[in-house]
Amino acid sequence: MLNKRFFSGFIVLLVLLSALLFVIRANFVLNNVGNKDVYKDYVNVPVKTSKLFDTIKNEGNEKYLFVFNSSEEASIKIKENLEKLFSGMKKHVTYEDVKDTSATFEGYSCVILDFENFENFDYFDNLFKYVEKGGSVIIAERPIQSGNFSSIYRKLGIYERGTIDEVKGMKMLTNVLLKGKGAEDSTAVISSIAVQLDNDCKVYSVSSDNRPLIWEKKIGTGKVIFSNGQFFVEKENRGLFAGILGQIETGFIYPVMNMKLSFIDDFPAPIPIGYNERIFKDYGKDASSFFSDIWWPDMLKSSKQYDTKYSTFYIEVYNNRVSPNFDIVRDQETRNTLLRVGHEIIKSGGEIGIHGYNHQSLVFKGFMKVDLGYNSWPNINNMEASLKEVNNYFHTVFPNYNITSYVPPSNVISDEGIEALHNSMPDLKIISSVFQGGLSGDEYVQEFEKSDDGFLQLPRISSGYKYTSEKKWSIYNGITAYGTFSHFLHPDDILDSSRSLGISWEDMYRDYNGMMKDIHNNFNWLRSMTISKGGVELSRYLDTETEFKYSEKNIKGYSKNFRDQMYFILRTDKKISKCTGCSFTKIDDNAYLIKAIDSEFNIETEGAK
């Protein structure tokens, strides 16, 4: 009897000790999971400026002339789009309306013509003399048939021309897009001229039926690059234009962020419960078990295999509540999910940001043009209260973890929503939405910039599991223009027949891994990081200015506001023989990644390959 009591007491003691150890361990985890303020580290790095920066800037060694027509709608759109690209590159561009142009071309690294009516431009003789002496001209928009075009089309490499009509598709024949030979946007519809070209033209791109869309024609010691369409209206084609700039005679170097960002929205979040026919058929599991046992382990496996760090965005609850009390939804199961999944995210090298208290976009009534079934918020105070709730609740689980990033539900947020973020989340530094909007026009469309409200704007360029040719086109454009891969997913796409395209998780996962493998193999120079480090690299990209001086055998860089390192892409047909103050990595034919480690650096080159 005594032995039985002793044994029972021993078992109880073991249970109590186990529970105590669990509590101690859990508290240890909670109190010791934190994150470093990488932005503070960045701003504390000593700033250097080259003593020659202002001198080189005033010399005007690298400048561009951009001639547009303020009376043409497409011309204005192209100008506004490419102006953003040039601004990010920090290039000196003179913008002139065609009716006011000075027609002075000497001294410019490149002249860009952005208008379709050549009758308004009477300076082609001077322009071709500039080209013959080694200048570069980019015709950024296909012209309409006119007398002036009729007088010069042979010089552009066209020996036969027809009418303007629409063609489908755009396929790259060269690596104007980095690693992009063969890349194709099969959905593009392009207004272009039917042409036959001289044999000495170098064709960069064709339509699906092989109509030339971009080509190069040598004239004297210079060249003209002709765009047979209006594709630079589109934001996603900025990388294509950056690649064309890389073909000009002088060579071309420009700053990039050099980062690979992978986002998972709605994660961690309350795990879906219940039966899903597709999941049960394939795995014999309910939705909750599928996400815990299959989806998340698969995503972790992919991240290790293809060098990815996940930035995830937490939602406390899926409800439609837009008025207090918001904290009534707290429960132990939700807390346990956040603790377990959140710890796994952080342990894997990932990061957690906020997606919202719930999935109701922070907008007032009447803001959204397309009804997504969301409730609108009655006032800013309620928005702020919901954000404080999700922030406070998160910190009951991870008290030492600072939230620095936010993704708007459905990528939709209003000015009032941004004000609520300011007022309720003091550690927030980054808003991440989308680079391009959808058909609704409701999305919060961003540039890579710091907005007047003080938030870093860090958009996602692509999304989803399916690796289509159109998605590849967007991704390759983003990498060529900004040295950035920025892609987001939703865990529950598998539960939605339209978003999953009706295919199984196995097929979705295979396609996703195919995309990540392609990026890993073709762009292994991209640095994998989470969003807070991405915000630092965006800040570096925005803060640092670099002036360049080109010569036959050198490209010299002189930087202002330089902090420890800066990345550039150099496009040149010359070989790099030596670098001082920087290092280089060949990333494609005639393309190099330059890592500057000093405010002054020198790239020595030798003859064309």
C-alpha cells in the first residue's frame, strides 16, 4: 500500500515537474525571442563622401537627353514611367518637350526620343551626325507614318515597312534582360509597324509571329536602338529599358539593392479548420492538419534548398469586426499557434510583420471600387484600436520582438489607414504592398521609395505559386531594373479553386520550387534577406548618390552618403581587368555585379570581347 502511494505521488510529482519545466521553457522562449534593430545599426554606420563628388557632378560626365511630346498621351505615360526609373538610378536627365527642344545633342551619353509623330522634330540631320561620331539614340516609342519617318526609316535599318497593327507576345532573343534570352510575355498586345530589317541589324526582341520589336542599328561609331511599340508605358517593362540603356556605346552602370525577398501573407494566422475535398482526397487530412503537417514543412524545405528567408505577416483573427471590443477574440488555441509557428519562422531565419487585426482593409466606406465583401471602418480611432490590439496581443507571446513591417489586407489601404498605422505602431518602418495594381484600381501601388509620411515603401513585384511566362517576365524585369526579387504567397491559395487553378498542392509546390530553382540558379548573386534588412538596403539605395566618370579604360565612381557598401550593375562589352575600392562578379554575358566598399572606386576595363 505504501509503495502504491509512493508510486502515485512520484507520478504526480513528475507531472508537476514536467509542467513546471514546460512553463519555464515557454517563458524562456517568450522572453528570449527578439530581433535586432538593423535600421539603427545602418544609420549608425559612419557616412563617407568622396571629396571629388561635387566636382565630378558639376563636370556632367554622364547625362541624358529625353525628348517627349506633351500633346501625346502615350508619350506622357512613357516619360512618367521612365522618369521613375532614371530617378532611382540617380542619372542626370534633361527632359525637353519636342516643341521646345534645343536640338543640342553633343555631350550627352544618350538621347531618348519619346514621341510617335516625327513631324514635330526637325533635327534628324543633327541627330544622325551625333550618332555617327559615337553617340547613342534610343527611340522609345514606335512612330506613326509621316514624311519625316519616310525620310529616315532606311537609316534605322528598315528596308521595307508596312502598316501599323497589333501583334501578340514579346520574346527576348538576347540577354537585354539579365539571363533573359528566351523570356517571353505571351499576353502582351503591341501596336507596331510591320517591318523587314537589314541583315546588319541586331534584333533584341520579336513578337510571337517574329515581327521585330526592338533592334539595334550601327551608324558610324554610334548606334540607334529602335522600339517598335509603346511597351514602355507599362511599369513592368522598366527592366527592359534598363537593359536597353546597358547597350549604349559608353557602357552603363547603375545602383541596385541586390536582395531576394519572399513574403507569406496571412501567416501566422488562425489555422483553417474543417473538411476540404481536394486536401482530404490527396492527403487524408483536414485543413488544419494539412497546413501543420504538409504545407509548412514543405515551405521550410524549399527555403533551405533555394536559400530563402520568409517575411510573414500575422493576422490575429478572421472576423468582420470594425468596432471595439477587439480583444474579446483572444483564446489559448490562437496563442499556441502563434507561439509554435512564430517560433519556427524566427528559428528558420524568417521575420514576422503585421497584416492586421483581421482581414478588413483600412478604408472608409466608398473607397473601394470593387466589393470584396469587406466591412468599411467607421473612423480612424477604430482602425487604431484594432492595430493596437494585434500589436499588444503579439507582444504577449513575443514581448521582446519589435514589429517593423506591415502588409495591407488585399494590398488595399487608404490615407486614413496609413495615419492609423502612424498613430498606433511606433516601431513600424515599412509598408509593403504591390509594384503594379490590378484592374480594380483599389490596390496601394508603390515605388521603391520613402514617402512623405516617413514610411519606407517596399513593393512586391510578383505573387503566387504558378510560374507562368508572364510571371517570369515580371520577375526578370524587376531583377534587371532594381536587382530585386520580391514575391508573395498566401497559404490558403490551395483552398481556393480559382487561386489554385484547380490543381493539387503537389503540383503547386512543384511549380513554386521550379520558380525558386530558376531564381537560385540564374541569380545566385541575389542576397536572401527578410523585410527589415530589405528596408535597410532600400534606404542605402535611396541615400547613396554616385557620380561616374567614363573613359576608354576606366569607369570611376564617386559617392556621397556612402555607408560601408553599395551594389551596382555594370553592362559593358569590355572585360574588367582590375578593381580598386570595389569587387566584381560576372552575372551574365557583358554584365557584372559591382560591390563598392569605398566612396571612391575604379573599374579598369580592356578591349571589347
